[in-house]
Amino acid sequence: MATGQAAGVCAALTVRHGHGPRGLPYRLVQRELLRQGARLRLGQAEGT
């Protein structure tokens, strides 16, 4: 379910902000997932 939620958030933000999928800042995705109540392990995308 978490992967589906993240994929949906990415798709919606891509359309909303007019970026291609690779041009979407990951912090924007993290912020929206946190707003929706998702539990994340922050710092993983940065390799820490």
C-alpha cells in the first residue's frame, strides 16, 4: 500500500507542477507523503 500511495503522490505532483517524473524534487514528494500521514525514514534518499 505504501508503494501505491507514493506512486500516486508522484503522479499527482508531476501533473500539478508540470515536471517530468525525473524532474520532481524528492523533498516535495516527502512533504506530501508526510502531510498525508505516511511514516517515512527520512535521509534514505540522500544515502545516509
